[in-house]
Amino acid sequence: MGTAHSTIHLVSNDEVLLASARAATGPIDGWELEVRETVAELLDSGVTRGDVVLLDGWCQEVGENVYESCRQLTGVTRCRTFLVAGADLKLSEPIAAFCGATAVLGRPLSTSTLRSALSDTAPPAALPNDGRGQQENPVLPEALLQDLIGSDSNPLVAAITDPETSLYSYEFLTFKLDEEFKRAQRFRYPLSCVMLGFDGQAEEKVLRELASIILLSSRDTDVLGRFDESSFLFLLPHTGPDGAAIMGDRIQEVAQDRGLRDLVGDPLEISVGIASTPHPEVRRREDLFARARNQFLSATPCEGGA
């Protein structure tokens, strides 16, 4: 009769990481390595409680979002989940805790590092319960938030913010869209998604001024991020289409008053697209985003300067 083994599930397509994982796992008795390219593939294959998941911090390269992936796995697999990060990615224990991961392991993997992680028998941290038997999303502890205030060099801040505007990054917006949409559906309150942007390009100082206008026009509970080079995405909890339109109009008006201009000196022409839930055609987060994006692309721009 063969010896029972537990499984280390590595989610990655990086050949260098795969090679180091195989070499590190070989000398460790009682464990075997299984490799999956995506989190969806991992979940389809089935994971047994007591197994361990190693999630490649560079998995965005294969169409994954590390924030959302950790969130998916936490409380679903009931396994310890570790982020595998390189020094250039600058992930740290705070971001691992925020994502729901157990800890961060450096790359390349070594037998000693992996053995130490496997020997820790502490169960994975449970997500807070909403009082009805359903788990909520992980949140940053207040003490950690206080530590992050004014700290641009903190790896957590760098990982979730856009360096030019200091608004949330595209990757973190993806995570928040899923989070806010599910929360709005669960607790049955309105949620608006706003896309705002302009044609062409603008200098960094113009982007920063536009970001400051956006911040001054928002509430503390709004999620504000940069979508791409010339557009922004906002998630407005407890806000219907009328409230979202007021915010969009305010940003357009202030930008116009300040005479913001693009790289060639033309007035910044700002367009706004809005989608809200509940709505009969919005059943998924993708529907909410798609409607806001389509409204944005078809909107008539408002000049941000005379």
C-alpha cells in the first residue's frame, strides 16, 4: 500500500518558478506537486483540505488578478494559500493578509523555505462573517491603514495605486468591482459605475489636477481609480444614476473652470458614462462595467476649457 501524500498546488506558467518548485518539493516527504496555469483550472481539479496552494504573484501575465485570485481561494479551498513573489514585485505580509493569503514566499523557491511553510499547521485565516452565515471580503485592519497614511514607498500602497494620480490602479479596480457588486447584490442597495475620460493625452500635472477634482467631488466610501491612460473608473455605493450624474457634472464643470488642456494645448474634452444596479439588464459585474463603458464611448464630451 502506497504512502498517502498531501498536495502542493502551484498556480503558474513560469518555467523558472516551476523548476524551483519541483526541486524544492522533491526532498520533502509526504508532499507532491501539482501545477495549474490558472485559478479556474485549480478549482475545477478539486482541492483537498490540508493541501497547500502556491499562487504566483506574477499570474497577471496569464490573465489572472492576484487580488481576486486570493479572494476566490480564501474560504473556498479551506487550504493555506501562499503568494510567491519576487523582490521587484514588492509584495509583503500586509498585502498577503489583505488578499486572504497566509503569507508571502520569496522566489525562487527553496526546500528550506517550503518546508518551513508546510510545517506551520495553523489553519488559513477565516474571513469575517456577515452574521448570516456568509463570509465577507477581507478588509485592512485600522492599524495597518494608519501605518499607510502618507507612506508612498510602502509596497502595499505601490501595489494598489496609480503612480501618476495616486488613485487606485486598474488591477485593484478589478478586485473592487467584484467586491462592491457582490456587496450591493447581497444587501440590496444601489451601486453606480462611472467611467470618465478624455480624448488624447495630458501632462502628468494635468492628470494630477484632474485627480484632485475627482477626489474633491467624491465621498469617502467611493472607489476611485485610473482605468487607462486617459480614463477613470468610479464605483459609487448607495448611489443611483441621478447621484452619479451629479458627480460627473461637477467634475466636468470644475475641469472647465480650471481650463485643463491636453498635450497639444486643446481644451480637455471630458466624457462621462454611467451605469447603475439594480437594473434588469445588469446581472453580473461585467454587465455593469459594459454598460458604463458603452455610455462613455457614446457620450458627448464637455470641453474642460474655454
